[in-house]
Amino acid sequence: MKVKFRIKGLDCANCAAELERAIQKVEGISEASISFITEKLIIECKEQEKEEIIDKIRKVIKKVESDVKIEEL
């Protein structure tokens, strides 16, 4: 299933690319992409793992880009 998020607080496209690479490494995510221009993060994961994966993503974001916040759309 695809899950979409609004992503706030990214400073630049390089930061978005770095964060995207980190999120792609999270176990259970088959695909992840961040659009710096539209401030959106889209991930692909199994529905039953969604909440666990969102928690993992929040931890990765806090580690890589601590000022960034996400909210599910």
C-alpha cells in the first residue's frame, strides 16, 4: 500500500535526497520518495506493518534531519 505524508522543515533538495536514502533503508519499505518542491513523502509498505514503519521513519527523520516533521495525508 502507498502511504503519503506532508513533510515540513526540509531546508534544501540535498537534505531531501539524504533523508530519502535513509528512509529507503528502513526494513519493510519497498519504495520511498521525497519531493522537496511539493513537500511530500510517499512510501510503499505492507498494510499490516504501516504503524510500525511510521514509527521507524520518525526515528530516522529525528536522527538525519531533526527539524523535519511529517504528517500523514
